[in-house]
Amino acid sequence: MKITDVEAYLCHFPLPEPFYPTWIPGIPSTNNSLLLVRLFIEKVQAHGEKII
């Protein structure tokens, strides 16, 4: 199989109010982010996502 094309999208979604995660003390998070990757492999499409 051969990868013929790759698309990547970085999306940010605002939160209604700041979120203070325990794994990053003192730094509020104001949005959720998502990396969406789309691979095209010889007539086949595959995609995956990663919340960052």
C-alpha cells in the first residue's frame, strides 16, 4: 500500500469557563484542542484523532 495524500487539521473548541486541570497546576485551560489526521492510501481513506 502507498500513501497518496495526508491532511491534518488542528481544531480548537472554546470551553464555557476556564478549566483547571490537576496535571498542570495553576494554568487554566480555556479550550479543548483536537488534531485530526486523514490518510489516503490507494483508493482507501483512513482517519484518526488525538485530543491535545
